[in-house]
Amino acid sequence: MAGKRVNLSDLASDPVLPEARVPAFAEAAPRTARVHHVAANPLNTRELDADHAKIESIAESMRTHGQLQPCAVVAREAFLRIFPEHEAAIGKAAWVQVTGGRRRAAALLVSQPTLDIVVKNNLADSREAWVSATAAENLDRENLDPIEEAKAVQLLAQECGTGKAAAIRLSRTPAWVTQRLNLLKLAPEVQAMLRSGELPLREVRDLHQLPLDQQLGELQQRQQPAESPELTAVNRERSPDGASPAAARTRASAVASAIKRLGGTPDKIAEALRTEMTDEDLRVLADLLLRSPAATGGKESVALQPQDN
């Protein structure tokens, strides 16, 4: 005997939403999902807690205009197939966010019950595809700080096997990838200065070559202002050879820094000097370098003129 038909949605605490059905892996049409059914991307290297001002701005926009751009997600099954070790991190969520981490955080901030999503399960075809998509989203759109960029690149390089393969995935040069990975070899204090914008990248390109406990001191020496002419005159009066011990140490450290900036090896230094000096000046410099200091009394100097470009 046929009984009364039961609508299963009447048994649920939430109203029926489209995500109640299991999606086909080829699905890509926009849809709506409960915010608490969308888990944050466990492999996102962006630190959302440190980006509160931007999230508040997005939240205010959501209050006024609603969500203007959907978040890309994959089905829970698709994600766990490649990252089973992150099951605890995503909990009972039906979806895992790939892009739109700040939009999800903003929706939670304003207690918005739903998110507009688009399902792109092809992004979970492999671990490499997932990490590449996450890194590309952040690097191309989110303006990560240099250390967050470096962490994203490191994660992709680990999944791809090499930095060169990661560079291909990101459409970047291998040198760019290497430079970002080198940032993770910097002391925590130096990394903090990079993240705050206090320190430009150009100041630390070779700093990773030094031991961690020497990097901050070297950086501070590089940032010391040049000695004024008045102070130079005073220092020369303090010593028979025209320089105080402090001035001699300053010059020595300045020379060491200059050598590092020029490449650190004779061939790289020579190549750098060729781009800035005339052939005649290079010959004079080579002659001076080959002479014994005793033969010149340490007093001979020749004015070298920069090469016009």
C-alpha cells in the first residue's frame, strides 16, 4: 500500500540549497552554498588574520552590493582524493575553497549565510594542479608580501619536484623562483622588515649567503649613512695615516659590501666594472691593483671618470 510521500527537506534544519546533491566533477555553473559548508583552503599561504583591514573593506562592500564575484571551489570528495591528510582541517564541509579566501572571511565577518560559488573540480586533478592554482590566484591578484609569495612558491616547488618546474607552472623565470626561495633563508628579523615594507627586496638579494646570525648586522652596516666631509676631516686628524680606527673599519666594511654587490668573484666584479668604466680607466685600475702598496707609499691616486651612457 502506498504511503504518504515524505519530503526529505522537511527533516533538515537548513532550507534546501543546490549543494544538497552530489555534483558531477565536470560542473562549472555558478550556484549558492551555505558559508559553513565551504571550508577554507588548508594550503593557502596568505595569512588572512594579518589582512583584517582588507577583509573589513570587502565585508562593507558585501553589505552594500552583495557578493560580486563567486568563489571557486571543489567538491569535498575531489579534494580528499589528493589531500587525504587534510580531512580534519576541512571538517564536514561539502566544498573546499580554492580562490576567494578573503570573500569567505568577509562573509563570515558580516554573518552572511551563503556564498556564491563556482565548482571547478578539475583544479583537484592532482596535488600539483591544486597548489599551482592556489599560488597563481595569490600571486596574480592578491599582492602578497614577499615572504607569503616565497612560501607559495616553496609549496609549489615541493609538489612539482623542482624550482624550474614551478617556474613553468607560474609562467615566471627560474631566476624569479630562486630569488623568492632565497627569501626563506633570511633571518626572522629581516623577513619581518620585508613583510612590513620597511626593507626593499633589492637590499637583500645576496643576504641569504650569510649565516643567520650575521645577516642583520650586515644589513645595518649597509644602511649606515655615508660619512660627512666634516667628519672625514676630523677623523684624518686623529691618525698619522689620515684615518681613525673607526673610519678604517667603516671603509673596510663598505669595501666588503661593495665587493658583494658587484658579484663577489673577480670575474663578476670585472664584468660589472666594464659596464661603468672606460677602457682607459680600466687599464689604469688594473695597473694600480698590480702595484705593490710599498712602491707607491699608499699615496698614489688617479681620478677615474665614469663612462658616459
